[in-house]
Amino acid sequence: NRSLYLLPTFPNRIPEERLGIKHDSLGNFHKSAFGTTSSPSEKKTKEYTLIVVTETKQQRNPPRKQQRILLGMKNRGFGSGKYNSFGGKFLHDETSDGAKETVEECACRELNEETNLRIPLE
């Protein structure tokens, strides 16, 4: 005869009285935790621009096109020390008059902030 010693399924289980409210669905949990039935990942998203500055020159000898891309070195944050294109966030929610910034305005503003290059809007 062999006797088996069975451990409880979860030996370090938290007592029932410390578990809090039981929710029967994910929607009910979101409603209780966040005041809405949508998940926190469905929050309003931010919009960004990415500007790629290029230059194309025609060479004479030998006849061919020379293409260049302007990149900047990142100084801080994610990708610090790496080369990157330019861009940033729209000012949709930050303007005092409530006007929404266009894609072109955002791109020109960001390029000016990051490189001091000014591109006129037509």
C-alpha cells in the first residue's frame, strides 16, 4: 500500500475575503473599474507625423541621379543615439482657439522645431 500525500492545488492562495468583487464578465469589470464598458486600450489615440526630407541631384559625369535623405541623431528617449527621421504629435487638443492643426502645419512645425528648416505652406 502506498499512501499519497496530496498538496492543495494552490498552497499560497489568497483567502476569499481578500479577493474583492467578483465580476461575471469583462464588460462588468471595465464598468466597475473605469466607469465604462470599453477597455482602457480603447482610449483616444494620439496622432503623429513622420517627415522624410529628401534631395535629388542630377550628376553630369556619369549621368545619374544622386539621392540623399536627411536624418537626425536622437538625443533622448527611445532610440537615443540612433539616427531617425523627424516628426511629432499634432496639437489637436493643445490649441487655445480649438482649431485643429492640419497634417501639413504639424509637419512644418515639427521640422522647424527639430532642424530649424522652414518650409512655407502654400
